[in-house]
Amino acid sequence: MNATVKQPPRWVAAAVILGIAALLAAWELYGARLAVDRGVREVVVVLTADGPFPGVLFLEQGTPYRIAVTSLAGEQTLTGVTPAAGAERGAQAVTVRPGEIVWLELAPSAVRDGQRLGGIGPVLRIVESLAVLAAQGEVYPVALLATDEGLLPRQVRVAAGARIEVAGVSTGEPRVLQIGGTGVRLALWTGELYRRLLDTPMTAGAYNVVCEQGCGEGWSGQFRVETAETTVPWVEPRDTAAAAELGKMAPDFALYDLEGRVVQLSDFRGKKPVFINFWATWCEPCVREMPRMQQLYAERSGEFELLAVNFMEHRPQVDPWVENYGLEFPVLLDVSGAVAARYGVWSYPTSVFIDKDGVVRGRFVGELPYQIMEDYVTLIIEYSRAEG
């Protein structure tokens, strides 16, 4: 007699498949948590029809990364990458399908500055730290992914006092998030990147992300604002005799220029007098004054140095402005406003004229006519000759 094997109901098979999927997702989530605990940085990359976001992925030197990749542009294949699952097999081709999240591992030894992740992903840029990047006036991009379990990256690490471009997407229904303690809300949709510029808090610490709409219980996320010991920007402390006053030594400072080079005021002592101009792109008198400064610099740059110190703006704001006006003198980025504060600047533009020995010989608040500007420069040149 033949025995009849009774097949289990279809719902049982479906339940088993869903259970396995849930187990794999939980294991992946556990791996992500473990990676964060080990000091591995997490970042997100979103592949879109217009290219990847971020277009440039800034990586801190010597730091291992886990990268969560998702696609809004159909099936995409990354080549020569190392998946987190099966990392022992080394670099390989990995396919990312819409709605999927694929985790990659990126060891410091595997990164070359300027390479493109997987051939179609972002360009990888190695930087000393995010704090240095912020001090150089870079607006760096941060991709977010709101999943059913929580926010990815699990800790969104940013530098204090930086400007970032956030772009996010939700893997499920639309979600509204709030960054605790900041009042900032982010609305993330499915299939579409939400973009926004944010200025990060000056105070370091953990800022929990609360899901106000579209999330279940247990959903979590966090922004971690970090500070780092950096030598630039730097300004001479107030407890010294230096002051931005006539007859006193000008406070020393060091800032980055638009090429990422460090410019320090004291480097000019004993060499050249210095004309410092504090300005901003939103300042109309500054706009009118800059062509005169460029004219004077073009005619007499061999006799003095001109430092244009921008107040609390970033390279995407300053670069086009400088290019449009054809400015050839150094433009420095006072992204924190600390140098302007030390010099007691309360209105823009403000000009300070310093002789070769570093002594303040002139100060003018407001827009300078060309002749008065040249007279001040002639004054500090003559002081320098007399002292020399």
C-alpha cells in the first residue's frame, strides 16, 4: 500500500520564508550594531538615476567603514567591492536591487583617494577628520536611510559647527523625523531623495532622532556631533596683550584659504605690512568694495599683503563669488567667526591695517573709497620702511 505524504499548507511555507528573512534582517542589524560598538564608521550611499548620493564620500583616514547601499534607479551592480556578508571571499561584484540594502565593508588599506566605489558609486576622498573638513569650509554630504527598524547610519557622525547637505529616503512608508534638541524635522519619502542644508550644533554630544510619523515601536536613530583637537582655525587668546586697537600688536590667527592651505598672520611679520578686510557675500558694501581691493592689490601687491577674511560662510557660497570678481588675493574662511570676534568686528566690511612688525596702524568700519584705501596702505608701507 502506498503511503500518502500530506503537504503542509501554503501559509506554513510562506511563514517559514518570512521567518528566515526576518532572521537574516535581525542578524544584519546585529552586525551593524556590533560594528558601531567596534568603532567602525557607518555611512549610506543611495544610487539614483542622476548618479550616487553622496557624489563624493569623505572618509577619515585610518578608519574602517561599513557602507549601506540602496538603489532608486533599478538594479545596479557594484564591482570590486567587499560585501559585509561573506567578506572572507574578498572583492567581488555585488548587485543592488530597488528596496534592498546591501552592506559593504571598506578597510583603510583598500581605499585609494579619488577612486570610485564599485565603479558607479561616489568618489572616495580621504580626509584627516571631519573637523578639518568643516574648518576648510567644505559642505559635506550625509545620506540617510529610514528603515522599519531605525535610522541608518545608526550613528550619523558629524563635526560640530559644520554645514552639511542631508539627503534621505525611506524604505517603507513616508516618515517624519525630528532631531532632538534642534527643532529640525526631516520628511523622508520612498523612491525620492529629500535634500536639505543643515548647520550642525556647536555643542558636541548625542542628539536622538525621534520618528514622529510612519514608524513603529522601538524605532531609533541618533546624530552624534563631535569635536576634535585641530590646530586650525586658531586665534590668539584674549589673555594676551594683543588687541585690534591702534598702536597694539594685532592678534595672531591661522585660517584655511580656499585652496585648503593654512595662512597665519604672524608669518608676514618682518616681511610685509598686511591689510585685513572682514567681509561676507551678503554684504552689499563689500560687493562694491572688492573690485577696488583687487585693483589696489594688482597695482601694489609687491609692497603689502591683503587677507580677505570671510565671516562664517562656506566654500559653495564663497568660491563662485571670488571667481566672478576675479579676486587674486588670499580669501580666508573664518567659519566659526572666532577671528572676527577677537578683532571686535561688529559691522561689515571692516578693514584693519597692520605694519610689518604686526602693529595696528589703522582701522576703518564701512565701505572704503579707493583713495582712502590706498592712503591706509601707503601709511603701513611707510611705517614699515621707517621701522626697517
